[in-house]
Amino acid sequence: MTTTLTIEHRADRVHVRLDRPDVRNAIDQTMIDELHAVCAELEQQPRILIISGANGVFASGADISQLRERRRDDALLGINSALFSRIAKLPMPVIAAIDGWALGGGAELAYAADFRIASTSARLGNPETALGILPAAGALWRLAELVGEPVAKEIILAGRILSASECLAVHLVTAVHDPDDLIAAAHALADRIAAQDPLATRLAKEVFHAPRAAHPLVDNVAQSILFESEAKFTRMDAFLSRRKR
């Protein structure tokens, strides 16, 4: 049982809704622990993960009441960053469906996903420096990779909050939908991912994130595994059969 999440299981995916309505889905230690439990499940039984927020908000950030009490040793534990790195490394793709506010740690959770789609009401940003801290759970390096250094610095150093259309313009999200259509769009994206060969998808994700120095060797090794898979022959035979018609 979870207290901060609503979880829907399907054969090929898990949909997790962040659900702390009284604090706009702020990420507290209990939510961190429950998301780690989800990761453990998906590491053992790889499936697509969809993350969304309940009640028209993705996540307003880390729970400030807990964050205020954290000290040096807590920072060195990387409480949020360890979770977000674990989510980023899940075997199958992760989709963040962003509705309403995604600020601070909520934004960093979204940055850790493989895909980000948004509703027209989405707002993303990292206002941590206004609170006397910095965004230490991924924004300081993931965000520049996603949108480039100039935009990342505006968000992190100048407190810029991006609207959904601005997120789309800088490719922080790949699509914008009406709020009522957002979850259906996330599932439609998951359907497209699920139509691919699962092993090929897992290896492609792993190789995509390999260090530059590992290429092309890691590509060739992964391909050698897939060249021997039954799915390769089945899918290619089906393709050739269709082409002959």
C-alpha cells in the first residue's frame, strides 16, 4: 500500500500518480521511499513507467517543511538525486506527463524521464536559489543537456518559469495537450513504445546513455545480442512477408 502515490498496473506499463493534494504533490521522504519501491519492481519486471500528478499539478517541488530541516550530511546523501538517477536508469522508458506546476524537485523528476509531454497549463522551473539553496537533484547538469546552457541558466540563475509553449519551443517537452487529454496522450505514447521489441528498446536506451568513449563498441555488442534474438527473426520475417504482398 502507498500513501503518496496512486498506482495503476498494466501488463506492459505502470502509471504512477503523485498524490499529496494538500501540498500540491510536494515530494517528501515517504514519496521518495514509495517511488524507490516502484523502481525496485520495475528493475525486476521491466515495464514502461508513466509519472503524472493528481489534481492538476505534477509536483510543486520538494516538501519545504522537510527540506528546511535538512543539514550538511543530508545533502551529501543525495536523497532526491539518488531517486531521480534510479528512475533515469530504469530498463524501459519513462514518460513524465506534466500538468500544472512542476517546480524544483518536481521539475528535476521530469528531467529524469525519457519523454516529457505537457498540458497547456504546465509550468516548469527551478526556483531553488530564491530559497537559499541550489537544484542539486539533476537540474544543474540534466537541464543544460536538454535545453542548452543559455536557457538552463535563465531557469536556474534567474528564476525563469517556462510555460508549456515555451517548454515546447526549447524542446523540453515533445508535445502539448489539453489537460483532459494529457493522460490519454501519455498512454498513446506508451502504446507506441510497447509496439517495439522490448529487448531492443531496453538495449537501445542503455546504449543511448553510454559514455561517448564506449561507442561504437557498445553498439556492436548490443547488436550482437539482438542479432541472435528470436524476436529479430520473427519481426523481420513478418516484415518481409508483408512486403511480398
